[in-house]
Amino acid sequence: MVSHLDVFRQEAAELLDGLEGELMALEVDPADAERVDAVFRTMHTLKGSGGMFGFSALVRFVHGLENAYDMVRDGRAKVTPALIETSLAARDHIQQLLEVSGDSAAEEALEQSDTAQKLAAQITAFTGGENEAPETAQAAASPGPKNETFHIRFTPDPGSLRNGMRPDLLVDELIECGSGTVALVTDAVPDLDTLAPTACHLGWELVLTTDRGREALDAIFVFSEPEEVQIERVDTEQTDAPTTWEVFETAPEAVAAQPSAAPPQSQSKDAPAPPAKPAQKAGSLRVQARRLDDLMDQLGELVIAQSRLNRLSEQIADLSLSSAAEEIERLVTGLRDTTLSIRMLPIELVFGKFRRVVRDLSGELGKSVALETTGGETEVDKNVIDSLTEPLVHIIRNSIDHGIEAPEDREAAGKPATAQLRLSAHQAAGEVLISIRDDGAGLNLPAIRNRAVERGLLSPDDQPSDAELSQMIFRPGFSTAKTVSTVSGRGVGMDAVRRVIEDLRGSVDVVTEAGQGTTVTLRLPLTLAIIDGLMVRVAGSVFVIPLSSVVECVELDAAAARRESGRTVLNIREELVPYVDLSERFGLQGHEAVAHPRVVIVGTESRRIGLVVDDILGQHQTVIKSLSVYHRAIKGFSGATILGDGTVALILDIAAFVKLLSGDVRAAA
Amino acid sequence: MSASTLEAEMDDAGEATAPAARQSATFLTFKLAGELFAIAVTSVNEIIDVIATTPVPGADPFAPALINVRGAVAPLVDVRERLRMPSGDMDGEARIIVLELPIAGESTRLGLLAEGVESVRDVALDLVDTMPELGARWPAEFIDGVAKLGDDLVILLNVETLFSPTV
């Protein structure tokens, strides 16, 4: 049973992901009213649902932001780069607020943290203390900011220090708002023998002249109890405001958290966008990922049971049984395709996150980088998507930190100052290819070579190819960076990338060209669950080849094989295709020469190879079971499956074979 | 032994439990190269007959093949090499002990090849001795201790080190 709280957290996390994208789009086009609306609605929903679940700190924090975007919406303010910057930082803060449970001590600590206070101040500075109450809206309508003087008396509750309140920060913030005098009120400090050291006995009195308006001051005290604060305007110049000192409620936010005291006006304000209404797309349904996993598991069992049924029906050879078995097979295939499609998500979900990473990182490192993504609509299994973010972040960080040069260096090298970082995805032969390409300096191969020799990975006499040197960056702990920056250089990144990708039964490759850039390509299986396979027999064992990588099957002409002895290349329609005898490769015993061995031609995008097998047995719906820790490291297998007769068959990893064979061919040449 | 006799022996073992004050643990004992080994019953899922295995090309002789255990693919583990014992053919007494163990941080189901399953026994922990340094050919890191049960010497295996993917 998942609690409502978990649902809220999950929805909020999705809202925040969306928010990031909207904010960054706004940065590009600040006048986009639709996006402003979207940001406002997100804030509003967060505030509304947050309130329902007792995330009061979240509610108080989001309130200011909501106001800011409300003002933009009404045309009372404009989107500025500073607002975007603050909003992005605020988004991260909201994420933290969500992680701590509602109203706990952690929430308070976070709320009182310097970051939070600073953000709140920045937001307040933007809104100019704009308040929700209608009378304030009128005040805001009056032209231009003007200096006003306030008399502020701030007497924190004696117990407030124990709650983590920092009166000093509040006073600092007030001082930043303008100029004036600060006086410490010590009247309430008791004699030493009755003084409780953990209580706050002090008060502050300030006379402050500021152009930010009363609401800015209110916002500073947004977390304080109303009785602790008095803010009174001193009428130093001619305004239409009341001439007497006025005591008023300080914290509309606090009021919002206590509905009984809410002013009626704020209700009407909320009417256009009712709170706590999660964004819902027509015709879609939110399902727990766990249930999808269960469905997939059960489907896997069904597919295995069905192949057993097929086998029985073949043995019994009864017409009515076989037609029923065929019908069930057809239905199971349909069910499988539907179930798999439910799990497929566009990879844009991951790509979207990187706009922020690239933006922040290039700012931090003083580099100018334009991110371009293509193929975001490519669909990948949800579990693959979930695991992809981290490796991609590592690769992108490496690209920006190590690959891409500073703008001056780029210009000196005759390249545009702004670097291109291309993130692309597409599907090919049952795999998803994701490539990350930068037009930076490329890998420093001589440095990699030195480092590899230093670490004993290469002997000084070795003459590795550029491709082999490039692969060194995936070794554990390998880094040529002289200093470890906050961004990268610890030498854990690429190693971790390789591990994650291999756990997903994928592979990672890097190609680099000095001065031109580096391309990292990830190959991933489309799905982790069920594939169509081709069953083949090799020396008494059955293996499964993913059907999506099979190009064609040909007969190995025994005469040709003899004639070409010493050369394992087939001539298929004028194309030379290297082949490998699987029984030889696997060292399988008891292999007798078959009269007419078959060759299954398999291919990845760029290469074709042939696999020599004894016989081709037919198609098989293959439920992929991952291999245990004992067998995972063996190259050439991507998993195992259970056949109709209950035996286990290994699934060949074609990409690994292609790589293996290309290596062999090079080594032999 | 068939599954039913094993159950009967398990019942016997239950009745014969030593006085409550004495600390004991329950072990499944099985034979390899004529020696009697013991493994805690808490990690044992079931005992099955030897079934068709699928050799994994390029695999370590420690885990040479895969088996189908009730619809799940499990590695078949042969500990004889690790225990420096000859790996001959197994006869009709041979069984596969299905274990469920945390290995390298993940719960793993595996089949352990045994030349014969003997019985389930309670072993009083104060009867367990450490393996004498020179008394055996087995690497010490795989052995938790030895216990003398009647006329039998039983070697208690350390599942953590014995089934670790790398030595």
C-alpha cells in the first residue's frame, strides 16, 4: 500500500522536473506567457498539495515564488535572468524540502538555513514584497518605488531559539533592505540567576528607510509568529497612506496555513486555479512502476508456459490441440507487445534533465556550450531510462570539463567560441544508440598513454592503437586530470559509467579526434524483458540469437570452407563477411562435423559477421533472465532463457561478438 | 535418499533436539568425495534430483553450468575444485541442493552439486572445533569448523567465502 504522502512526493518530483524545463525555456524566451502560466500553476499546485500534507515550510517558501510569477502573469513584473537563476535554485531547495518529512525538525533546520533565507530574500526583492491582499495590489499599482521609513519592533518568542530560529539573520536581512538604525532592546533580560540560557530575551528596534515597500519587510518575518513583530510606517513624506502608525498582520503565509484566520479575499484569488489538483493528461493513467514489473514477470512466466504448450502440442500432434495452442501463442504475442509498449518511455525524459546540467556546468566553468538534442522521441524501457541519468551526467560533465576548451582557446584554434554538445538517440537493430558528441579538444591520447604506463596498464614498448588508448578512460580509477575539481577528475566517473551500462547489458564506446572532439556512444538493449529469438544448435547445446540482429541465414558451403581454409571470410554478394565457428569459439566437446553447417549472418549497424551453427531450430519468444554474479563477466552472453522443454539456453550478445571478432581480425592482420 | 525420507529424518532431528539450554544449530549434511560436509539449513531452499544442465562456455569450473529451478535460471556450483578435491562423475546418489544466499550484495539462488545428501542434524555449537592446521587439505578460509557427531566427522562450510564469485 502506497501512502498518499508517497503519491504526493512522486507527483511533486514530477512537477519539479517539468518546472526545470519550463524555467529554462523561459530563460530563452522570457516573454512566453504560456510558460509563465505553467510555472505559476506548478507553484500553485505545489503549495496547495504541500499544505494538505503538512509541508508547511514548503508552503511558506513556495508562496513567495508563486507571488513572483503571479506578478509576471499580470504584467506587473518581467522575467529577468536573476529571477530564473533564483527560481532554479529555489526549485532545488523545494526538492530538499520535499525530502524531509512534513513539519519535522529537519524541515525547520532547512527552512532556517542560510540558503533558504537568502533565496527568500531574493524572491522578496523581486516581488518588492508584493502581497496577495487586494489593498496591496492597489499599492503596487501606484507608480514607482519610493522610500518609506518604518519603525520595526521585533521581539522573538523566548522559546524560538530552541526551534532553530536565527534572529540575527532576520536583522541582517532587514539591514540589507535599506538604511537606518538598529537598537537592541534588553529590557526583558532577567537577572543572571533567573536567566535561562537557551531562551531569547532580546528584542530589536529598527528605524529603516527602504524603497522595497512594507511587504518586503513582511516577507522577512514570514516565518515568525505575528505577535513577535510590529512594523509601523513612519510618515516622513506625503503619501495617501494612513498617517498614524499602523499595526498589521505580518504573515499572510502563516495565515494560509491556518485557514480559520484566512482573509476572505485570498480565497477568491485562489479560485482560477484550485489547489491540489494534479496535472492530468486526458486518457492517461498513473500506474505504479512496481505493478508494471509484476505484470512483466507474470507475462514472462506465461510465455515460458506457452512454449511448453507448443512443444506438447507438437508431440501429441492433435489438430484441435495444435490450433488452440496456435491461437494462444498469437494472443500471448499480442499481450507481450502491449505490455512492453506500456513500459516504453521517450528518452526525452532523460535528455530534458541535461539542459540544466549543461547550463549550470558551463556557467561554473566559464565555458560557452550549446546543447542540441535529437531523437528525444526514441522510446526505451522504463528501467533503462531510470538507470541512464547518472552515466549520462558523468559523460556530459567530462565533456564540458575536459573536452570542451575555454572560449579564448577555442577562438585561437579557429573554432566558434560557443561549443556544440550534441545528444542524440536512435533505434537500430533492437538496440538504442545514444551518443554524446562534443566539438572540443578530444582526448589527450599522449597523456592517457603516459598515465597508463605509469599505472602499469601498458608497458612503455606497447604500441596501442588510438581506439585502445581511448578505451583506457573506462578503467577503474583512471584519470589524467592533474587536479581533482568539484566537477570531475577523480577518475571514478567513466568507470562507473561502464559498469552501469554493462549491467543494462549494453556497451559503451569512445571515439576521439584530436582538436575535433569526442563522441561517446552507448548501446543499450531496447528492452530488458522479452525479445524474439532465433534458436540455433551448436554441438548439442541450444543458443538463442536475438532476432532483431539477424540479417539472413546461409549455408556454409563445405567446399568453400575447405578452399578458404586459413581464412574465415565469407563472400556474400560481393561483401566480405568474417565468420566464427561457435563450437570452436565455445570450446564445446563432442562436436562432430555436420554435413551442412549453417551461417547466421548477424549485424550491428556498421558491421556484419557470420556465426557458424550446426542447425537452425526456429523462432522462440525469449524471456530474458539475467545471469548471476558468477557468469555476468563472461563476454558474449547477454542472459539466459528457458526453452519449451524446460532446459536453459544462453542468449548471445551480438554486439560483443561483433567487437570480439573485429578485434580478432585486427589481431590476425 | 528421496524427499520423503529426508522429511522423516528432519522430524527425527526435531525430536532428538538437545536440552534447550544448549546452543545448537541445524545443518544439512551431504557428501563430497567421501567426506561429510554441513551447511546451515537456513540457506537451503530445497533438494532436487540432478537435472539437465546447460554448460556456460568460458565459465569458471566453479560454476560451470545453468539449471532451471522452478522457472528460474540458477547457476550450478561445483565446490569440489575449490575444496581441492577430485571432480569425478557423479552417480545415482547425486543431488542438487538449492541454496538462497546473499552473494556480492544480491540475493542469489544457486544449485550446489552434491554426491549425496545425508541428513539434517542439530549440532551443538560447543562441539564445534576449529580445523586443525595440518589436518586437512581444504583451504581454511572455506571452513567454519569441524564437529564430531557419533562416528562421523562433519565439516561445517563457510557459505560466505565458499560461494564468493572470486577467491
